Amino acid sequence: MEQLPRNFVPDTHALLLDGKAVAQRIRGQLKTRVEALRQRGVVPCLTVMLVGDDPASHTYVRTKAKACESVGIRSVVRHYPATVSQAELESQIDAWNNDPTVHGVLIQHPVPSPLDEAALLRRLSPRKDVDGITPSSLGALLTGEPAFGACTPLGIITLLDAYEIPIQGKHAVVIGRSVILGKPMALMLLNRNATVTICHSRTRDLPALTRQADILVAAVGKPEFITGEMIKPGAVVIDAGYNRVAGRTGDVGDVDFPSAARVAAAITPVPGGVGPMTVATLLQNTVQAAEQV
């Protein structure tokens, strides 16, 4: 197996957790699995429901479609205007649920109001929920039943495993409680026998808690909010944030990288850390869904 790079942040002792490199390795493995499926006459297929004209959503969907193509997954995008009816979207989900040539379905968030995104997710079959965010999939995570894991937190777990970073017995602090990231992240860490603290916008004395973390996952949605002073020396820092800052080129994370890297033992960059792992996990879940047919 290809050895992962052991790069360190310049002028620090922090190991750079290279999500891009790990994702490339996963994609290489997926190409082999997809070829085996094609030899059986099965072409893995991911369908995407895209509603409205949110520029970020369109960018994400193009990125995912290109990633699918890179490993041999067929990608079909259905773009609907924001004026589409709830009934038409639900009818399309029903059709995909019953189509044996469709293995995964992604409902691109956000679905604009007054459409009911939650109702669409409830309608989607858990067998095809490769994004891992329907109530059924999240409930299975809670009870320990088989289901596809939410892509970003599962990608983070995969990244930690790739660098052989222990989780069991560690104190993990997750900043953020969203349904697609913070909550499933906490459950996945708990299922791996970490002791987990969840923090959020109303948490009192946040730095006192973050400084206790052996593993710190930042998903707060505030640019460079977590600084080195808030981090325990030797901690593993996972930056799951992507923020645009006026006057600056490119996205920045929720962690102030320079100050955090001087304290942490390991840290993810933005970009190139969590983002590529999210996409790789979506591809992996889609291939797994096709293999289960």
C-alpha cells in the first residue's frame, strides 16, 4: 500500500494531515472496485437533486460529478428551479428509490424554502442515502445498526485512521452541533470509545473546554475562530470549516492555522484536509451501495 506523506508544518512539530493524499489513495482503491462491478454488469450510479440557483451548491455538485467520473461512477444531476413543487420532487425521489440502476441519491443542501427539505430526506430510502443524513441513517448511527455514515464526519474518522491516530480513550471536543456534521461526528467518536464533549454557540467558557481536548474538531462556521491559545499542547486539530472572508483570496477554516500549528501535534489544512475526504467518502458509500445490490 502506498505510504502516506509524513509532512510537517514548517517551523513547527505539527504533522500535516493530508486529506488530499488520503482521498487520492481511496479513489485508487475505488477504481478497482468499480471495475469489478462493471465486469458483473453493474455500473455504480449517483443521482443528485439540485434545486434553485445557489452558486455554492452548483460548485459542490460540479465537484462531486467530476469526482464520480474520475473513478468510473455514473453521475446524473437533475436541476430544478426554485419554483418546483414539493410533489414533483417527492415523485422523483420515489422513482429513484425504485430504480435498480440508481445506487445512491444525494439531495443537495440547502433546498430553498418554502420547499420542505426534511420531508424529502424522510422520503429517501436509507439504502440509497449515500450522504448519510436521513433520519433513518442518523438513527442507525445512534443505535449501532448498519447504515451509511454522514460523509464529512466519516471522512474525518477515515483520515484519523489513515494516520494511525488513536481515538479510543481520548477526550474529543466537537465544536458544532449540526445534523450533518457536529452531531454525527460526536456519535462516531463515541462509538470508537472516545469521551466526547459537544460545544456550541451557547457554551460557557469555551476555551476551558477546548484546552481539554486530545482531539478537537472545529465545525463552528466562524473564520479562524479557534486560536492556538485555545488548544491543548499536543492535541490533534481537525478543521472542518470553510469560510469566505472579504478581501482575501480562497477559503479559510474555523481554526487560525499558524497559531494552532505551533501547539498541535497534528492538524488539517484548509483547503486540502477535510474537504477531499468528504467527497471521497461519498464516492465510497456509492460504490458500497452498488456492491450491495
